[in-house]
Amino acid sequence: MRLTILLAIVVLAAAFIAGCGGAKSHWVSSPYRGSIDGVETAPPDGDSNVGVDTWIEVYWPHSFDPPPSRFRFRLEKETDINQFKAVRTYISDEDSYPEGGSWWFIPEDELDYNTVYRITVTDNYGNYYRAYFVTEGRSRADGAESPKVFKPEGAENRKPAGTPSDEHEIDTTKK
């Protein structure tokens, strides 16, 4: 019995020293220490009829699922069944909003018609998220739905700047 009481006192003392106060929980929210969980993309996973002049957005829309401290972005096109090749992209610093958990990537050239594309977002622990989309067909019938184009507001005629890359590594702790 004495040993049990002594162990209970030691556990409570350790909890008090650690700052937990025993049974209390502490939640610390930081926009830069999240995970791959909660990531979304535009175009979204499974989308079709995406315009060949679209840009790619990678974002974390919910404050309770912030981005990881580092992540890598890669866009690839399908060249054969389950065979993908990197598509060179620029990062749009002008349109990205790291404080809000949003980054825009611009393909170096227009995307190919009627092609499957894969977006891969990988965190610094090797966890990854993948989204697939299909671009519009080259010929559209009268009355066909217009292709979906994803671009930030005001970017319709903007040209990318910087150097394109097959993969971008983003450090979300840098503003």
C-alpha cells in the first residue's frame, strides 16, 4: 500500500513538473507544424474535363489541419497505364498565400488534351497524398460543358516567373 501511494505521488509530481497539471490537456495550434492530413487540391481528386490551361492549387482549408513544416509538390502525366512522367511547373509566389495554407503551381506548358494527371504532395516524413484528374477532350460537341479552369483571381493573362522544376520543396516555416 505504501509503495502504491509513493508511486502515485511520483506520477503526480512528474505531471506537475511537466506542466500538464495532472488530468489537463494542452492544445497548441501552429500553422506550420501540421501534417499531410487535410490537404486538398484544385483540381480535386477524380475531377474530369479540366482545362489544359489550368493551374494547380495545393491548400489546407481547415485551421485544425494545418500544413506540415515541409512538403514536396509534384505534377505528373500518365504516359502509359500506371506510368507517369514529371511535368515541369513554376511556383507562383505572387498568388500563393502561405499564411493561409495555399500554394499555386503553374505548368510550364499547357497540359495535354484527354490525359490523366497525378498530383503528389509528400510531407517530410514520407507520407503522401495523391489526386488524379483528366483534362478536356480536344474536340467538344455543341452544347458540351465548358472545361473547368483553376486559377487564382486575376491570373488569366499572367505569365510564370522563375525557374520551372519537376518537384518543388516548400518550407512552410518561411514567410
